[in-house]
Amino acid sequence: MKSRFLLLTTVALLSSATCNAVETERDRKAKHAELDTSCEQARQRKIAPLREKVIRECVEKEQRPDRASCERFYADYGERTGSQDPLFYDLPECVKADDYRRSYRQ
């Protein structure tokens, strides 16, 4: 009888630990997504005026047939393209997201 009780107690504890681990994993993923979103929003706020400037220069210098063509051409300005590194991953929000990502990989 004692062994049956011990077995049931052990199973209950293992189930509880598994549920807690899943919850922790879910919380970690949510926090990670929140930090990444914050980083991307901060980056886009910094990139937007720069992108608008290169689009305006494209239109003024007639590098493309029309404004829509310039907008399409520079739509990914500030992102990683070819050998071009992405901009503004050194912002505090992005550093925090990267530090968090590294912390749970340890």
C-alpha cells in the first residue's frame, strides 16, 4: 500500500514539474516575442525617416521612373540585403532582446 502511495505521489510530482516547465517555456517565448517586437518597433522608428529621405532623393534625381518605383526599390532599406548589414540593432531595445535570447541559451 505504501509503495502504491509513493508511486502515485511521484507521478503527481512529475506531472506538476512538467506542467511548470511547459508554463515557463511559454512565458519565456512570450517575453522573447515581446522584446523582439519592441526592438523592431524602435528600429522602424529610426529607419522610417532615412528610408523616406532616400526615396525622396530617388524621385528628385529621377533614378526610377516614378515615386512608386522608388518606394518599391527602397522598401527594404535598413534591413539585411545582400552584403548590406541591417541598421540599428545597437538600440537599447535590441540589445536587451539579444541579451535575453543569449541568457536562456546558456
